[in-house]
Amino acid sequence: MKLLKKIIPFVVVLATVFSVFGVQNTFADSQIKKGSTRVVMFGTEIDPCEDEVVYQGYRYLPADYFISSILSELDLECNESVLDYSNGSVSYHFSPYGYLSFWGGSKKVRVGNWYDGKDIYLTNPAVLYDGNMYISMEDIADVWSCYYGFDASVNTMYFYYY
């Protein structure tokens, strides 16, 4: 009986801790699915996609979602998209300004024409998930030489130029 009296408070505390963390994770997941997280880039609000990942304060979007939604604001027309599952690379070709390619293995982004493009190595590792590549907003801002910020009051990530 004495042993039971010592174990019960420990079990109650342990159950409380796990239930609190479980509620927080469920709440975060439900908020992401409800679309409370928004990206605003170049003055355009981008809705979240179902397959995005939020990890350690960074929002990770599939490369194709990022390309189709945001780069159209820069008048880049996507005329070809190639997804190679064998090596995990995703390449996007644009006209008339060249192409932007993502490589999974080397974790670098190439911007510009094939003959005078610039290779930019990602500071944070890209995430490969379900055949999609996820790149942090910080790295995207670095590639496009713009700034980014996060407004916690409205849970919105901003990309902007000074």
C-alpha cells in the first residue's frame, strides 16, 4: 500500500506532462491544416499547402508549390518541370531568364542561365520528404537577396526588399 501511494503521484505527473505535450502538438497540427500560417512574398499572400512542414520556426514548402505560386510574381514562366526520384533532385526550368534548380544531394541552388548561373549552397539542410524537397525560408531569402521577417501576432512570414 505504501508503494502504491508513492507510485500514484508519479504516474499522475507523468500522464499530465504527456497529455500537455500531446495537446500542444495536436493544436499546432490543426492550426497548420486550417491554414492559419500564411506566407506573404512580394506583396502577395500565399496560402499554405497541405504537404508543408513547420519545424523549429521555419516553414518548409514543396519546391513545386514555391515555384508556381511565388516566381510568377517575378514574371518567370515555368515551361518545364523535371522530377527525378532516383537521386532525389528536383529541377525547374524557366524562360526567358534561365532556370532555377534544386539538388537534393549537394544541397545547393543554381540560379540563372546554365552558362552564367550562380551556385548557392544552402546554409540549412534541405529536407527530402515524400519525393518533395523542402527548403527553409531563410535560404530562399538568401537566394533572392531579400529580407524576411515573422509576425507572430498574425503568424505570417514576410519576404521583402528595402
